[in-house]
Amino acid sequence: MGHQTQPIAVRDTTAAKMLDLPATEFHKLVNAGALPKPCNLGHHVRWRVSDIQAILDGHAARPSEDFEL
């Protein structure tokens, strides 16, 4: 029996899928400040799964200003 590990950080396309969004919409929301910024791991850009999960659970901080896309 193999042991699968859960990722703690994911690419933009995976993060967008977690929120059921197209990648372009995901990036618009990140740029608008509605979604968290990524972290850089060397040359790799990743989003923390815990940040995405907090959004899904309703525990993420709200943007300080209203915004329009």
C-alpha cells in the first residue's frame, strides 16, 4: 500500500481548479487582491494550499477595498 502525500503548494492552474475557475480569472482575482499572492520557491511560483483552503472555508481575510474586475 502506497502512501500519498497531499501537496502544500500548487501551481496556478491547480489553484484555479481548486476554486473551479479558469486560470485567467484566477490571475485577475490575484492581481485585484481578492486572492493571495503566490510564494516563490527558487524559480517556481506556487500558491499555498492552506491559503486556498481558507478561502473555500470562508476563513480568509477579505480585501480592504472593494474592487471590480
